[in-house]
Amino acid sequence: MKLAVLSGKGGTGKTFLAVNLAATAQNAVYVDCDVEEPNGRLFLKPQDVQIQTVYKTLPVFDAQRCTRCRRCVDFCRFNALVCLKKGVKVFADVCHSCGGCAIVCPDGAVTEEQHRIGVVEQGTAGTVHVITGVLDHGQASGVPVIEQALRCAEGTAAPLTVIDCPPGSACPVVESIADADYCIIAAEPTAFGFHNFKMVHELVTLLGRPCGVVINKQDAPYEPLERFCAEHGTEILLRIPYSEKTAALCAQGAVASRQDEETAQLFRALLAKIGGAAT
């Protein structure tokens, strides 16, 4: 089972949920797709970490062979190329590495080079296989790193894969949940949190993924969120009350379900409810 954990904004407890779900399931894979700021590894503390570099392919134009026919420029739907007097310029940040410019070039003026954009780390934390995507600073898109991290997860035999998605609802999130069997949306019971929750809920609905909601840090029911879930038939899987003890454990970099039996019971019940019971 592939379980994706999403949130509309940072700070809702998405990583808290994902890390504790993987730790409670025990025989699981944890994939951190929040590649711009991966912090699941700070809690799980994987050992024997192996690092694999992730590259992005970019076109290189031979000025001597290029006749400036503009076929590559006209072909590129991402507007990553512009034809200048001195040759074709590549805007690397918007290039999607499709290779189309090399295919349509009639003069063989286009070759391709690999450029590093990040790494994927793999290690173990007890019985949890930890995969972490890390985007290099200054890179525009983490999608290739996310793709590689998810491919690494495909090679494992664990019955449960927990995907810690990036916050929000942009392209990296779409890539993270593309093959998920079930989505858990971490919701914050505030006006701002509710606004962003609705955007993620709309995305999951458009992609046809079954989903449920975990309301984190809830002191009292937030009526607009409760009403929205009822009207849309979205199950509230769990309500986690704010706890100073849990907050202190998280601040110490501890996995709360391993340190506190009450928290462990919550996550065992959550896994059982979605069909990913601890083994």
C-alpha cells in the first residue's frame, strides 16, 4: 500500500504524521518527497546511508552547426529556448529535459549534458527503510529528485510505503501522489489552515485519489472544517489534541510514537482504519 501524507501549508504536522505512521507500521518505507526541506531524517535518524546523485539533462547547442532555423524554439512548449544572433540560449530553470529540441534539429547541432540538481539518500532506521530526496540550493524544480526517490521505493519489499509530500498543491505534490493508493490530508483547525486544506482537497479529488483527514493540534472543533468534510463525504480519520508532551518530544527530534504509548495507540488505530495495520 502506498500512503501519501499531504498538507496545504507548512507546520500542520505532515511530517509528524508520516514519520509516526512509518515507525508504527515498523515494516515500512518512508519516502521524504519534501525535497526543498526534508526533515523526516532528523527524527528517524537512518544509519548506513547511501547517496545517489540526481541529474537533469540539458541541451547544448553547437554554434558552428546551428543555422538558427528556429525549429527547436518553435517546438519547445515550455519556452525554454530563445534564438539570438550568437546562437540558441537555454533557460535551464524552465527546461523539462524532454529532448525534443535534439530530435527536431535538422543540422545535428544539439547534444545533451547532465547537470546535478540533488541527491537521494537511503538508509535504515530499525525496520523502516528511509529514502530522502534532497534538492540542491538554487534549483527551480524538485520533480526529478522526487521521481528518483519514488523509483528507489519501488525496489523495496515492505508492505507499506509512506510518502511525505511537499506542502501545497503544486507540481511536486502531483508527482508525489500520482501512484498513491490513499491520501491523508493533515489539517490545521484555523482559518488559514482551512483555506489551504481546501486547495489540497480539490487536488486530491481531481486526481481521483481516496482520502481522509487528520486534524492536528485541535483544542476544540473548528466548525467550518467539520462542516466541509461532512458536506464532501470526507472522513475525519483522527483528531489529535494539542499536547505539550508531544511538542517537547518533537522538539527533541524524537519519534513520539516510540516514546509515548498514548501516541502509539493513536497511530495504530489510524493504520488499522486505512488498511495499513502495523505488522
